[in-house]
Amino acid sequence: MKRSETRDIFLKGPGVNQELVLVLIDLDGTLLPLEAWDPVFQEISMRIAGKANVDWRIIYRAAKDLNKELMRKFTIRAFDWDHIFAEVARRFGVSIDINVSDVLMKHVRDFKPFDGSLELLRLIRDLGHEVVIATNGLYKYQSVVIEELGFSRFIDGIRTPDLVGCIKNCREFFNGAQVMIGDNPLFDVYYPASFGLMTVFVGDWERRLRYVMDVWDIDLSNVKPTYSYRDVREMLMAIPDILSH
């Protein structure tokens, strides 16, 4: 089978232009475990907690609660961890300089991508398509992760809310793209599908539906991705079957 033929079969689906395709792929929770960030948030929480004379877990929980509160408002600030931790420190009466990027640089090389993540990016590029990491995380954080973990070798660009001007719920975020791969039923399936993209979900669909319900009180039980896989490795293993049909 010729390369052009495999490319067209792979990308056959609703809303997909079967020429050159722009594939958007999420970062945290898709290529990289969400828990990878825990050491960064824990260190910052411990710094604030030491000055506030409380257990670091209290600070950590306060930061997560504020993050959830802001996410419900669909604001870019929900993903600005400098702002979140500075606000939590203020609420606890602590004066401290917060620079999440500095702490991130100490830990990022210990981040472990999901098995098959780099291979996935390489495969899409090898098929002749463009790959852009599209994440709700801000550029000042995600660009560090993308560079340090080697993702930058296999992508054509990065889309973040601060660069686009909105989080992953507006048409502008998906401009020019035909495919969205990700782990969030709301941002990686519902919204991109609304704008005509083919959607590829990676992860535990039912668990992530509960997460969306918990944070936004949105029931997406009637929403379905075009394709769904348990993990990146399974998706890679399934691609040859998709190409053979």
C-alpha cells in the first residue's frame, strides 16, 4: 500500500479533509500523566506551608480547589499556576515570590511520558501530516515540558490559551485542524466535534466523564468520540488495523 493511500485511510472520518491533515494533540493526561506535575505542586505547597505554619497538603488542596473554581468559569487564569499559588499564599497571609517555571525546571526531566507518546508523534509526522500540541496549559509551562521531554522534535507547533486568546472551547483553538486527540471529554471531544473535527479519545472514558460532571456539572453521557482507546500504546497498536480497512 502506498504512503498516500495509508494516509487517506487512516484519516477517513467525519469532517476530515483527506489531503494534508493538521492533527491537534493534548499534552497533560494524553502524552504525559497528570500526576507528573505532583512534585512541582508539592514543593511550592511546602514552601508556602512553611511560612503559614500549616501542613503542605492544606495548601495543595486550596490550590486545587481554586483551580477547579476558575475552571468552572472557563477562564485562562484557571491554568496560571503562578496566579493560583500567589492567591493561595495571600489567603494564608504569606508573602512569597512564586515562580512555577523555576520549580518546574528542577523536576521536568523526571517527568515520564506515557509509553508510546513519542512514537505516536513520530508516526503521525511520518505519515506526512502536521502535528500541533494543543493544551489548556499556559505556554510558559508547556513549552518547557515539550522541549525538555523531546516532544519538540516531532511537532510543528504549540497552541495554548495565552497564545490563542481562549481556552480549548472556542473555534479559534481548532482553526485549520481536522483531528483532535486527547483525554478530556469536554475539551478534546465535545468542543472539537462541535467544530467538525474527528476526535480520538485516550484513557478511561467513564472515569473522565465523571470528572467533567464533578468540575463543570455537565453531562456528556450522550457524547461519543470518533475513536476511543485505553492508552497511547493501544492506539498505536490499533492504527495498522485502521489503515488496513
